[in-house]
Amino acid sequence: MIVNGEKLSKNALFEDDRKARETTLAILEAALKAVDPREVIRANVHVTDHTLHVGGLVFDLEAYRRVFVVGGGKASGAMAEALEETVGDAITEGFVNVLRGTKSGFKTRRIFLNEAGHPIPDEAGVFGAKKIMQLVEKPEENDLVICLISGGGSALMPFPAVGITLQDKQRLTDALLKCGATIDEINAVRKHISDLKGGNLARKAYPATLVSLILSDVVGDNLHTIASGPTTPDATTFEDAVSILKKYGLWEGTVPESIKSRLKAGLERNIPETPKPGDKVFDRTHHVIVGNNRLAAATACRKAESLGFNSLLLSTMIEGEARHVGTAYAGIVREIAASNRPVSKPAVVVAGGETTVTVTGQGKGGRNQELVLSASLKIGGLRGVVVASIGTDGIDGPTDAAGAVADGQTTARAWGMGLIPEQFLSNNDSYGFFSKTSDLIFTGPTGTNVTDLAVMVVV
């Protein structure tokens, strides 16, 4: 999956650095394979004698008149392909929004795949979202709707509420991404300016039986946050959405008037809230998490142990400013190198989650690249150590890289090239830095998305 692995290994100046790099890359590849959407669907969905098994749930396919498939997300194309392979001709019709440029990699007959934009929603996404909502209007009480949800679903299934243009939603999404808002905060706003998110898809599909197969890209697997919770009760309110926009200084001067008007109408109870826990529309709704960051991280640890390393799964719920998290990870590496704590050498520490970047510079980069650049400043001079971090979707921020890797000699190599790492970090130009040191990790779109994964190695 890592297409430039050989080059990344050759960047090592010393043999112990090369071993640390090769170990890191092997662990990352094993983790990515574990959360391949096709594999997680096959592991969780089975059909025997007209009986559909989904996780621990059982459905008699002969009891349903029709079976519809809808959904969206970075992994939805592969999920749709695997589901169709399993359920086959029992599927009546399907429509799924997938990441632009990936459709040709999937084969489906009954499920139409519609390419759309991410992370900024586009008109193709709106078209697909409308088709999805039209399709879920068809089912009746004796029909089954299977919804495929994965990370990126929020942007890939944009359905702006009446009166809000896609351009208004794009402008606000871009501002939220740049200001350092968390994914939970971004989605809380999205739910209240959408006619699909925040449980509205479930509201539309009722009274059919609705089963959501979810590949989680959210820290802690909060169902109402993944893809902005189109099939789950929404715990957030119009008040929350407005508070978030005010918190980041966006309410005045940035929020388009169409969005501000809708949110004000919500505050004044002139338009209905998103469906909440206890609403009857969720009486026939089920949710199954088929894969998440914890699965990837646990697999990474098992791979490390198979390579002869002691492993520690630090956490799968890491959040915070990317550069600060990078400094903390570097501190863990230094402690292991100096004292064999919190795990003895040879050691691998794995961490998952999703950091944020508050953009103040003019450079280009992603949260994983910025995390690694920050860490590189603190591990400089150490031998046989590596810090790497990737977005499991293969797309780190607005770049074509999944993330980056650095060892103890990375900053020295940079200085030898006339580069000043601190300046690149200050300018939020981690992509520019690692492009020059050739330490970007490239996977291309992986077809999955379970937040970010960091691997720290000390040989």
C-alpha cells in the first residue's frame, strides 16, 4: 500500500535508522490492510439460507419485499462492492456517493456509484444526496434499507437545507477546517444546515427497517458524529451550532447570511430540530460498527510483536493541536531510548485519533505531516528512532500524501540542504519540508478511513 516504501527506507543514514523505518512502514501497511472496507464487510456480513447476518443481528430476507442500499464516504465504494458480492441479487436498487477518482476501482451491478468531492462538498455530491433521499422515500414497512457509512460522508453527502446554497456551505466548511475546530464541532454545525444529516435520513426512511454498516473515522466511535450521523439521533442543537461558530469567531463576518438566518430560525423554534433520542423514527434502526481505529491500532501492535518488538497501544483517542501532540510523541520516544519506559526496547508505540491544525501560515500540509515535523525537532540526533503518522484514508489534509516519517537524522539532513525546519513549521508548510527531504508517505486513496495512526519505533 505504501508506494514509495523503498525510497523512504533508503533515506536512512545509518543501519539502525533503516531498520526503524522499515519496521514502521511494515506496521502501517498491516494496519491499513486490517481495515480494508472489503475485508471488514466480509467479516461482518453473511448470508445463509436467505438469512442475512450483520454482526450479531439476523434478518430474514424472505420477509422483506425489497432491499435498498444507500450511503456515502471514502470507503463506501469498496463497502458497496463487498456487500453486493455477499447479498447479491437480493438487492433491489442502490445509490452510493464515493470519492471522486475512485469509482473505476469498484465493480457493482445493482448499486450505482456516484463520484463527489471531498473535503469541500460539490454539486455532484448534492446531486447524489438528493438521489439517496429520493431512494429512501420509496421503502415501506416491509422493506429493508442498508446504509453504508464511512469517514468523509459529511462532505460526500451534502444536502443543504432549503435556502442555503452549496457555495455558502463550502465557504463555512472551509472556514471551520482552517480555524482548528474539531470534527465533532464541524459536524454539529453541518447537521443543522442539512436536510440529510443528524438523523434526517432515518426520518425519511421510516417505517422501513434500517441497518447502518459503519466504518468509523471518529475518535471514540460516537455514532452521531460519524458522517454527521445521518441515521442516528442527534444530541446537538441549534444552540450548539451557534455557540461553536461564536467560539471560533466566525459568527460575525464569516457565516453566510443564509446560514445565519436558518440557525436563528432554529434558535427561535421556527423550524424543527434534528430528530432526538426516543423519536419513533429510530424504532426500526440498527447500527453496526464494522471497523475502527482500534482495530487498526491493535493490528499494528500484533505486527510489531511478530517482528520481535515490545508493543504498547498508547490510545486511540488522541486529539489536540498536531504540533503539540508531535512534541509529546517525541518525548515518549526519548524516554524509551533513555530509560526503557513506558515499554522496553526494542519498542513500538502505537497511537490513534485525530489532531487538528490551526492555520496561521501560508504553507501547505496536513495534520499528520505537521505532527511528524514537530516531533522531528525533538528527536534530532537520536539513533534508531522513528516517528511516523498517516491519515488512514491516504489523504492528509489538502495534499496527495498520507503523512510523513522522520528519524533522528531528519533535521540534520534538512540543515545540510539549507532548510530550517522551524521556519517550515511556523509557516504550516510541512508538505513543503517533507517534499524536500523525500519523507512523505504516499499510499494514494486507500479506500478506507478510520482516523489517523501514529507509530513510534525505538530499536
